[in-house]
Amino acid sequence: MRQISAVEPELPTRRRVAFYSHDTQGLGHVRRTSLLARAVVDADPDVDVLLLSGAREATSLPLPERTEVVTLPRVGKDPDRGYGPRTWGGTLDDVVRVRAGVIDGALAAFRPDVLVVDKVPLGVGGELLPALRCLRAEGGTACVLGLRDVLDTPEVAVREWREQRSTSVIERFFDEVWVYGDARVYDPLTEYALPEHVAARAVFTGYLGRGRASTTSTGYLGRGRTVGTPAPTSADPYVLCLVGGGQDGAALAEAFAAAPLPPGHGGVLVTGPYLPEAARDRLHAVAAGRDDLEVHAFVRDVVPLIEGAAAVVTMGGYNSVCELLASGRPGLVVPRTHPRAEQLVRACRLADLGLLDVLVGAITPDRVGAWLARTAVDDAPRRPEVDVDLDGLSRVPELVDGLVDRLAHRDEAPARPAAATPHPQNQEEEHRATA
């Protein structure tokens, strides 16, 4: 553990906010984190942001001004062996020790006013524990745990919550828990029966939906076009397929590529950077034989592409669904069911509320094509049961302001017992959680 210096350097005058994203698979977590960072910077011209991530692609996403990225050695998940170093040899413990040192050193030097941790309270393998201990001891940082709306099925989520001792970790280290969702759609506090002292820290921000388009967008990567040219217009209609990062999107991508498209419409398929190479080769071969299909690995800002589509077929990740809901475009969500059922739970709940359609079971070109034919030319507006709150990105800066204000007056208010001196049982649970 690092030692607190007896002589501290002069405190920074600008506000500082740090975001941590563990990023063991895909782009979902780091995309959400970069959006939060941009919302904070857009709302405050006098803030510096540090983004800690294990995804190299973080530096390729549209990032706001005054934001620096510290990329950590990467961790991957093997279906047979579990988590381990993605690039190096050795064990998970080996790479976690390096990551923990980088995180602790970066946060010690940056000294954020607010630290927002994405989903995993102690990070991969407990790598955040040294930094959280020191930040709590120094007392100058408010810590937040950010959770997406759905973690998994209630059975799985409750079991993992208990195994990771999340309740005691939150009591010890976190001031607030932000839920990036609308409780009328899905309420994890109720669904997972979370304890009252966790619920007392919880704030529903609304979905991170509106305000996603980047002011630094480089445009749409279109057929015969170059980066920076405009997306298709109403005179060039298209239907769109998104498969997230692509690591588990091959079946949907290939079904869309082979599907019959609505008359007068082209097809645009964005595979994500993690689609297996063999699947990518097959898709490019299919596209070469069609004059109505484009295949692209990555688009820096997908929001304008979604907003311009006649209909959207997508997997059910948090970011994809937020973008779809905010666009108002008709959508078919094809959720994955393994290794987590999070996408399936979310898609079915939204479908029950009339917000989108969901395809469960066999993913075939005929089923995808039938939905496109029925939907792309149907202008009838949906009448959902819930007017979903999609304004989370505009609320997060207000929550940051509130935490900083509370931090400034912390000496005047009674300290929370859990944040000061944890119960011995909580100390033991914390130790077991990171063993």
C-alpha cells in the first residue's frame, strides 16, 4: 500500500473527476464511461477528467476535451480457464498486481474530487482495494458505484452480489450508487432485494440515452465514401444492423447479411472490432456479391447512423438499447443469452412495455428479413406504456456537483459510521471478497 506523504503538494484548483472501467470484454463499459466523462466536461468548463480502462479502444472513441486516458494491461475471459492476462503470460494475479499499482498511483497523483466506478465495486480481482482504502483514509474523494439497469437474472445477480460481498464494500467505500436506468422499466433494488442501506445510497439517473451524439463525430463510413462524408439521407434509405463489440455477434451479423432487404433499401452492417476474423471474411464475401449491403468494422459515432435508419436490428447491450430508444427508430433486439442473460431480461421488459420488438430463438435470415419488410415501411408511431426517462447524461453532472458540495461540508456533518470505522465483520467480508 502506498504511504501518505507527510508533506502534500498544493491542492489542484480545478475540479477533478475520475472514472474506472474494468473492461474485460467488449466495448460496452468503456463506451458508457466515456459518455459520462463527456457529459461532465460539457457541463463544467473547469473540470479535468481521468479515465482508467483496460480497453485500448478507449483512445479511439470520441473523447471530450481535458480528458486523459490511462490504459491498463488487458484482462480477457476464456470460456474454459476464466479470467487471465489477455496479452501476457502468467496468471490473473500477476496482471492484477500491475493494474492495481497503476490505478493506485494514478489516483494518488490525480487526487479526484469524485471517483466513479463502473459495475464492479472492487474491480477485477480486487484491484481497486488499495486505491479505495487510501482515498477513504485521505477523505478528499467521494466514491460512486455506477450500475446499469439489469445485471443478470435475479437468481444470478443475487448470488454474485453475495459472493463478492458487494453490500459491505459499498458500506465501507461508496457514498452513492447510481443506477443508469428508470425504475419503472426495471428496478434492481426490488428485483435483487438489495439491502436498505444500499437502497439508501441509490439514485436512479435515468437511462443514458439522449445527448449521445459526439460533437467531434467524423461521420458515417458509407459505400464508396470516406470518413467525414454525410450519412445517407431519406433519398438513400437503409436498414441497419449493429452487433456491439462483435465478439458474440456473428450469428446475427450473418443472418442480416443474408436477409432479403425491403424494396428500395440498402443494408448497413457494423460488426464491431471484436468479430472473429473468419466471420468477418464470410461477411465481406457476402457483401461482395450484393450491391445493396455495406459492412464496416467500426464507426466512431454510431448515433447519426441509427437516427438515419429506416429500421434497426441490434443486439441487446445497454448502450445499443439506449441509442435505439433515444433515436425513436423502430428496433428489433436480438439479445444474447450467454454467458449472461442481462440482454434477454432487458429486451423482454422493454418489449412488454411496447418500446421495441424482440427476437428470441433461431436467428435466421428469413425471420430478420420478415421483420424488416414489415417495419421499414411502417410509419405508425408506437404507443409505449411508459415514457422512459432517457436524460441520465444531463443529470450526472448535477450529481457530481452535489457530491463535491457535500464533500466540502463533510467536516461540518456527522460522518457515516460505515465510511469511518467498519464493523469487524465487514472487514472480514472485505478480505474474503478480494481473496
